[in-house]
Amino acid sequence: MHTPWRFPALLFLGAATVGAAVTRGATVQPEQATPPAKLQVREAILTRQELYDRIYGGWLGMLIGNLEGLPHEFKYLEQPRDSLPQFTFLAQGARSDDDSDIELTHLYFMARDKTLKLPYARIAEIWKANMNTGVWRANKRARALMEEGLLPPQTGDVDRNEHAWYNLSAQFCTEAYGLVCPGMPQLAAELGLHYAKVAVSQEPLQAAQFWPAFISLCFVDQRPIEQVLESALPALDRRSSLYAAIRDARAAFRQHPQDWKAARQQIHQRWYRERGWNDNATPTNGALIVLALLYGQDDFYKTLQYAMALGYDADCNAATAGCILGVRWGQRRLAQLPQYKVQDIYLNRTRPQLPEKMRISEQADLILELAERAILQQGGKKVRQQDSDAYAIAAQEPRLLEPLPDQPRQPPQGQPKK
């Protein structure tokens, strides 16, 4: 269906190509001794083939991280894994798991209903039909509250859902919205918020804005990973625990550039022991993702190895890191890795209204359909570029959409695991 091709250089309109940062009338200044030349980009062009390849890479990277990371889920709490794990990629294909199939269910009905934001009454209807097994903690409680007649966002309210104030579903149920919104981090954060509010509120909603925005930027920003991360930070409230945890992870990496275990223990001491955030919370796990990205140095396999070995909710963290690196690499480049044994199949055993068998590549097609809708709704357009179908994307800069409340719920020590 999709012919082979080589990664073309990103094409920008409205500014000189001085780098690959993309904003809409804003200047990105990553942390470094000499700031780069200013670049203001108002439009980014991606060929249809490149957009598909990056979407496919991001979705596949998420599945690889999730499913290959499951043996490491909640295995390493007080200490990280002794060594980096060895693994191949989905030799038996992919299967349903809550790290992917909640998003997949939303994506399926978004395409079917021809909308990016399913109304909350419709989401409750979909959840009642599909989320009756394979959901945990905040999502499980949200489903129970729907049975009592409540609709989102009440199902994610901290006074009704006891897991809503910390739960990681705001991370592992939102990456796909970054794939739907290439180069449009504000829209990615908006969708992340909309769907995350089904199960969480307060601090976790910062993760629901940040990770989709970060993934969205990866479509149009090919600078080193930490500079892209820096560009995504305006999507976060600076008062949030996630913002501080990311700051601490970057500092730990700089303090221990050759010792990933020491950096991990520094995060564990500050955020798990002192601050009391549990191993299923957005700040603790967010910090470990940042460590994996920094130690992985843009290497897909190494990044996932670190994400798994660093611990906590390791499959979720490897999935998020895999989505980020998958967008940066694209599926065709991933397929060149010696670990790539992927069978193009996804078996659904949990969501009754979805097909029992799907191809991963067809799931990427579904996301591409939604991405085209998002691009056109945000003022982009279809164009021809060098005899290829392409999209001119009205680029956005990340910004905070929903601040942290003034007195968010804070953690006691010893919250239970997922």
C-alpha cells in the first residue's frame, strides 16, 4: 500500500531553514551555551508518505515498548534492573493491552463518528460497551462511576475517583493524540486533556498535555531530543510536580552522565521516598522516561532498554519513549534494526466493538485519516510537493492549556500499585 521511500528533509515555509524547530511566531531557546539562530516557522510541509511513516513508527514504537516491556512492569522499585534487557520486537505480533487499546477504542470511534472530540455522553456509551475487562485503577473506577450514572469529567474527579489525583493513565492513554496532531502541539494537548479527564484530574492532567505535545513536536523538529523536550515544556504548568520531576531528571543526567543507576536512585530518593509519589504516578514515571530518552541518545533500542530497566511502571514508560522515538525514526528505519521481527497483526481480546484481528499498519492508516482531519481543521491544506501528495501544516507552538489548581491533592506515602 505504501511504497518504499527515503526520509526527505523537512520543508518549511515562512522562515529560513536554520534548524528544525517549529513554532508559530515564537523562538525556541534550548539549554546550551550558545543559543541557536532564531527560527520562526509558520508552516511545515510533510509528504503523505512521510507523515504515514512517522505515524506508523510512533504507533508501532508504542506497541513495542508496551508489550516487550510487560515482563518488567512494577518489577524494579527500590533498585533499577541490574542490566539492560535484551529483546526483539513483536515476533508474535501485537495484542490488546490497556496501554494501547483504550486509545485504540477512542481512535476507532473518532474515525467512525468523524470527529476528533467524542462527546462525553458518547464516550460513556462506548466505555459501557467496551471497558468491562482489562482496565485498572483510575480507569476501572471511572467505568464503575459510569454505571452509577456519572459522565466524564465527573468520573475523573478526585472527590469521586480515589486514583484520579496521581494515576498514570494520563500518560499511557494519551500518546496517540500526539500522533493525530503532527506539528500541532496545542491541539494534541487539547485532545489529551479531553480524553484523560475521563479518569483523572489535577496533577495528571499536566502529563496529558505534555506528552502529546512532545510527540506532536517530534514530527517537525529533528534537533537533538533534549532540545525538543525543552521546546515542549511550555505545555506544562511550572508549578506542577511533573515539571519539577523533569527538571530533576535532566539535572541527574548531567550529574551522572555515565551512571544511569545513580541518576535513577537520585530520582527515586527525591520523588518516591521524599515526595511520596508512587510507582504508578505521573511525576515519578515521567522522570524515568526523561532519563531513558537522555541516556538513550536518540537510539530507539537503547532508549527502550533504559525505560524498561529503570523500573516503576516500565511497560508504560517504554511505550511512551517508544512512541517518541518511533515518530523520530519512522517505521521504515525501525524495520532496519536487527531486533525487528514484527508480525503485522494486532489481536483484540478486550474491546468487543473493535475487530478481533487488525493489522498494525491499518491502525496507522486510521490515525493518518484522523491526522488529515486535524490538519485541515486547524487551517492546514493538502498540497503537491515534488510530485508527491503532501500536507502544509499550520504549525503551533506548545502552550499551557489547563493550569494546575491552586491546591492540588498531594501524595501520602505508600499508595498501592496498579
